[in-house]
Amino acid sequence: MIDLDGLNELQREAVIHMDGPCLVIAGAGSGKTKVLTTRIAYLSSEGIPSYQILAITFTNKAAKEMKERLLKVDPFNEAFVGTFHSFGVRVLKENIEALGLSKNFVILDSDDQRMLIKKIIKDKGYDPKEVNPYFVASRISFIKNEMLSLEEAKKFMNSSNEEIAIEVYEEYIKILKQNDTVDFDDLLCLPVKLFETRPDLLEKYQKHYKYILIDEYQDTNEVQYKLVKLLASRSKNIFVVGDPDQSIYQFRGANYKNILNFESDYKNAKVIPLEDNYRSTKMILDAANAVIKNNTDRKEKNLRSHNGEGVKTKYIRAFDEKDEIKKVLDEVKKLYNEGYENKDMAIFYRTNAQSRVLEEGFLKENIPYKVIGSYYFYKRAEIKDLISYLRLVQNYKDDISLRRVINSPKRGIGTTSIEKLEQRALFNGTSLYEALETSKELEFKKVIEELSNDMIDMSLTEFVEDVINKSGLKSALEAENTLESQSKIENLMEFKSIAKNFEDETGSVDLRDFLENISLIADMSEHEDDGNVVTLMTLHSAKGLEFPIVFMVGMEEGIFPHSNSFNEEGGIEEERRLCYVGITRAKKKLYLLNAKQRMMYGQRQITDPSRFISEIPDDLLEKEEIKPMEFSHKINTSSMYNSDSEVDYKVGDRVSHTMYGVGMVVGIEDDIITIAFHKRFGIRKLLKNHKNLRKL
């Protein structure tokens, strides 16, 4: 007999529900995994053969956790516990002949898929630089997951690139069939098509899996929804657990309306709300409830805490992004005195590009951290590419940087071409740059030389933007037209902020100094992770996790909610659900931070607080806001320019700089002044009226 004593009344009701459809609205921290695993064991104890139980979740990690918990309470249970895709593989293997596959069929991974798509694009006479394989792959995935027929796809997708994608798709599915191969999307699409065309096989699976449990039902897409509905249509013993307020994957095709429509799909369904939260304090849950109630398309519920009243959420409005991270670090140090450790704390942000300022702040304070779900900012491929371009412009003999970027973005200079280039350079005793001679290599050389000429008359910030554009890094990512490529573009644009901050702080527009500064910061990020570290991650990565202390930074209009959501149907409601997920990760203390002004993509902007802040009642917030007079003072004293009127410099003038010492003006070009300093520093370019520079 399964022990049910550890369950509350509603959890127990969900576990012992036997036949018929059941919807469990499981609020954050309400013990949904416990309910699912206990229910599987309970069904077996009530005489249901465990092999007749199908339990599906979304990630391998979640499936592993469910299996481990299940084996602790029922070591001999034979229920299928796995992901949608692992179940799809089982169906394919059991129905090879009906699907026209051999027992040796191959599952194509994403890299091989893109290589095949690229080949088809070329074979069709299109240029892969103009018809991006990533874009075509995303369109093919969309067609499959939405279960569109070819005619429907043609009607729905009618831009010129989408029409090419459909043309590629037709050839792509032919090649997969000829090669006895399936892709990742087929693991779900093919079982659905099989069940729709072979009622006899569908009936076989319906009789075998009489009890179906689905985790995170709000995250199901169209093909997952159809698969579940087909399997459950006979017995109606469908038990789904989820929370429409935590549906944050619309960009991946998830349709939260599947859970809202459950009662329409399954008449007389039992609905059980799990509102007892065992994670967060009452103050934190009240803030979460206050935000999410502003969404109209949802199931009404109100989380109740089992962890006491707690403390108010601390809302901090900082001066700028540097002041924001300083406030975070100040609070972290206070938390040490209260007995908290680094591993107890997490910092959430809306976009990957926001991690850069946070990382630099933690590095300077020597506080260990880890970035979840992404690389450290300076280790991201697109940032390393950009830095390599800058280094190559600075030093043509930098063979390491040239190797990295000569074919990034793709220019048709592959491994074989680079090997030939290396042989020429070795034979001639020159750098790789000096050995460039083929037409494609000379096109690359022309780009580098053009950038070198541009650098003469540009500030650092302008030059970084010039490199981003003329190198082709940005346009190649734009052509991919995916969420991942958009994130990479944001990271490249954030690099402009690094250049602008360097200019503001030093007055230097010298590329050598800037690259030296970057190298020191990037090298510092190679720190050891001893496990006791502060966690940095995007809000999307935070789902399913919990921490005693949570900081949510960048709570500003345009950042969070993200500007992309302003013009998307349901966009703001999706962002609000994301905010709700972030808040409900906190167990004991929650901090919400934003800034009155922020350097974004190389430009300083005045910002408005996120609407989500105003949705939390004042009596739930402890506010710390910069005062108007202090704000005015900081604006005046933070200016990069002298407070005096513009100084009239002439060639031959002697000047003094706080970093480089005494020097002589040797050139003037608009706002940039060229100065010859002591030989240790040599010739340097500076902003003419920077506060660190004065005329002697």
C-alpha cells in the first residue's frame, strides 16, 4: 500500500483519482512532481498493471527525476516514464514496417540536418548566403510541428524565402525517405500520422496504455497535443498537470491554450487546483499573485504559502547599469552577514546581453559566479569573432585571429583553403595575411584594409559598429532569422556599450588600449567553479529551479517586458508569465532592480520602470529609489566631457592626461585629438574634451 500521509488534501485527491479525465492546475512550488510519481505508484497498488501506465514529460532531466522518485516508492514499477521524443522513438521502433523504415533507420541530428539542407539549397541553384539554412530548417520544423500539409504550408508561407523553404522541404523529405532517415521532428510527427492512418495500430496502443499522465501540459505544441489526444481518446483516462501562468515557451511553438481548453476537449473532466506553495514566503507569493492577475487569458488561482509571512520584496531603482550592479553587490555582502552563501543566490535577466555588466561586477569584487544556459560573455563565439576582427585590424600579423575570422561569416574559404594558405605563408616566410592571394582571400583582405582606413577618423564606439557591419557578422546572423541569432546580434550590439564605457572612463579611442583592457577582463573570467557560486541566468532558464535569494535586474520597459512583445499578439501576457515564473523561484528574499538610465548598444537612454513593478502593491515593497537631487548630481558629474566650454586645441599644444601623463598635440580631426606622449605610451588618440585631458 502506498503511503499518502505526506500529501495535503488536494494532492491526495489528485493521486487517488482513478478513471476519467483530470486536470491538475499545479501552481509554482505546489509539489506537482510528487503528485505525478505518487499517482503512478498508487495506480499500480490499486491493481493497474504498471506497464499500462504512460507518463510523459518534456526534458530528460525531469524524466530522470520522476524515475528516481518512483523507484524509491515502487522499485518494481514498469511504467513508461520519459519524454515525448523518447516515446516517439519507441513507437517508430515497434512499427518499422508500417512506417516504411528498416530496423537500421538513422535519426538525423541538427548539424547533419543543416548540412543536408545547405546541399539542397545549392543543388536548387540558390546561394546559401541569401537563403540561410538555419532559416529553412526552422521553417521545415514549423511545417512538421504544426502538422501542415504541403498545400496548407504554401498558403500559410508566402514570402519569397518561405517559398524557397517549401521547395527545399519537398526535396528534403524525399531524401530522408530514400536514406532511411528521420529527423528529430519526425519522432513525433510520424507516430501521429501512423495513428491517424492506421486505426488498428492506434487501438493497439490505446489498449496498452490505459492510463496517461502528462507533465507541464501548458507547454505542449500542436503535434504533442494531437499525439496525446489520439492515445487518450478511447479510455479518457488522461491526467494532465500544468500551470497556464507558467507557459513561457510560445516562441518554441508551445500553446498554453491547450491546458485552458482541456475541459472542452474532455467533458466532465475533474479539475483540481494545487494552490498550497511549499517554496516561497507569503510576501513573495502575494507579489507574484498581484502581477499575474493582470493577465486575462488564464485559470484563476491564488497561491498560499506554507513558509510564513517573510519580508517585503526590495525594489531598488538605481542611477544606471553600473549603479544597479553595485546595489546588487552591496546586498550580496549584507546577505553574507545574515549567513547566506553564494550558492543561495541567483540573478535573473531577460536577455543574454545583460550578463556582461553583471559578470564584470562580480569579477572586480572577486565573487565567484557561474552563467547557466549560456557562455560567459567574452567566451561567446560571436564576441570572440568580433574581438578577433579588432585584433587583426590592429595587427595584420595576428595569424590566430585571422584563422578564426577568415571564414566567419562563411566566405567559401574552408579548411583546405586555409591549409594551402598556411603552406604559402610557411614557404614565403610571411604572415598569413601577407600570403593572401586567391580571389576570395583578397576579398577578405579588402574588408580588413577598408576597416583599417575607417579606424583613422572614428571613435571606438563608431569603429566597433563599423566592424560589426562591414565584417558581415551582423548580416549573417540576420539572415539566420532565429531567436538564437537575434540573441547573438544583441550581444554584438552590447559590445558597443563596452567600447563606449571605455571611452567615457579613459577618454581614449586607441584600439590597442581597448584590446588590452578587454584581454584583462576576458582572462579574469577563467575562474574556478568550486560549487559555492552565485548563479547568473536568463529568466527562461530559471523555470523549474528555486533559490533562497533571487535578484531580478533590468526591470524596465523595453527590456522586461521586452520591446519585441509590444507588437506581438499576447506578447505582454507572455512576458508577465515570465515575470511570474521569476518571482516564484525565490524562497526567502526577492529583489527587483532597474535603472533610471542605461547604456544600451552603445547609446545612453533614459528608461521607465517595468509595468510589472507598478502591478505590485506598495505595501508589499520596500523601496530604495535614487532621489531627484542625487539623480541630477550624478548626471552632471558622470558626464564624459569637461564642464568648461570646449577647449580650442592646436597642433603643438602641450597637454596632460591622468593616465598617459604629459604630451604634445600632433593632430586634430573633429572630436578626436592625436597626442604624442612619452615613448612608453607613444601616439594615442583621445576624445578632445574628455574630463581626463587638460591643456597646459
